[in-house]
Amino acid sequence: MSDIKKKEKTPESAAKIEPAPDSARNAGSVRPEERQEEKEIRAGGPGIGYRPRSTARKPLFPRKWMIPATYLAAAAIILALMWVIQDLRGTETETETETVAENVQDVQQTQPLPEEEEALPAGAPAERMQWPADPDEIEVVMPFYDPASGNEEKQAAILQQGNRYTPNTGLVLAREDNGTFDVRAALSGEVTRAEKVPTVGNLVEITHEDGLKTIYYSLADVEVKPGDRVAQGDRIGKAGRNELGKEFGVHLHFEVHKDGEPVNPATLLEDPAGGGPSAAAEPNPAGVSG
């Protein structure tokens, strides 16, 4: 009976010592990929020829030349955009310039052109010289001495003081009734001299443009002083008497100088009748007795 029991127990021990499968023995040395493959095969997964996917991440640029090529492409795109923007700006600038030029041309065409000023003789001031007194009130009693005139005209323009004879360098103006009259500025300017001189009496000198000066002698009253600005027609005094022209009575001795030299005032004075330069009236040699 003991033998039978031993024989019956032998298979159980044999079963106990049956070697484990290779997969169990080598479990510690099997790689994870092989374990996954065995699991899929047992689960009825892919069959022969199946290769598991690699879980490693692939690089973004698998090839070395991709990075510089990408930078070059980006640079080309940026340059192209810059050229397009510059072309657009250039076109806008040209359009604005053309518009401004057209507007300026339109304004110039719509604005009236200034009237051409009348050409003045050389040396003439911008204003036309006026008589220093009312031409309807006074007359020329002695003209300007002009060497080119005839003997009679030259004799009528000589001032005599005792045995001394002096050519008249201006115009002597007086009233027929020997009365006084207002003396006014023939041109606008600045008073540069106002004083009393023994032989010619009170005098006023006014400086104008273009080197012109007007001088007023034999004044009874003076209403201006040096440094005053006077306009054409402003009163500067009244006619009076002086020692040099005492035979004329109350009168005004009027001179015009150009660059320091006396010139004939009759060539510059406005003609009261025609508005142009006046020729000196026929003098009255006798004058008005005082």
C-alpha cells in the first residue's frame, strides 16, 4: 500500500518540478518591445510582418539644409514686401505732387495779374512832384538858370546883389498881390534841415528817395523840425522875405537837387493843366514890389 501511494504521489511532485516556460524564465530579460509584440500576438493582433511604431519623436527638420533654406525664403518675402510698399509710396508721392502743381497752376490762372506800373523817367521818384504852393495862386517871377537857353532867358534868371550877379538855381514863386501863402512839401520825405540863414531867411530841406532833395528858402514861419517825416502836400511853413531876393517881396525860393547838384524844378513839377511835367511859366522880371 505504501508503494502504491508513493507512485501516485510521484506525478504530483513531478508536476511541481516541471520547468517553467521560456517566457517565464526570461521575463526579466525580455525587452519592452518584445513584450508588447507577444501581447498583441496573444490578443489576436497583427500577424507576421507587423512592426510596432517607434515612440521616439522625429526631428522637425530632418535634413540640415532645411533651416538655411527657410531663412532665405523668409528674407526674400520680406524684401518683396518692402519693394511693394516703396512702389506704393512713390506712386502716392507722385500723385500728390501732380495734384499740388495743378492746384498752384489753377490759383495762378485765377488770380488777376498786377497792372503794369507806368515807367518813370530815370532819376524820377515814385511820386510825381507837386508844386510847393497852389499853382492857381502863385506865379514864377524868376526861372531856373539854364546855360542852354537863349541870352534873354539867361539874363532873366540872374540874381543881382549889389555888384554881384548869381545864376538862379531854383524857381522864385510869388503872389501877384504880394500876399503870403502856404508852402507845402513837394514830395514825401524826411526833414534833414530846418534853420535860419541871414541872406536867404528861414529854410527847410527835405530828403527824398533816389538822391533827391527839395529846399524851401525865404520862409516866414517854419512848422517842421529835423527828423520829422512829412507826406506830400503837408504844410511846412509860409512864404516870407529875405535879403537876397528882397526885390521880390513875399516869395518862396524853391530848389531841387539831384545827387547834390541843382536841377531845373520845371522839368519835374506836375503841370496843373495837363498833369505832365511843367514848363516854367514866363517870368515876371519886375516881380512884385515890396
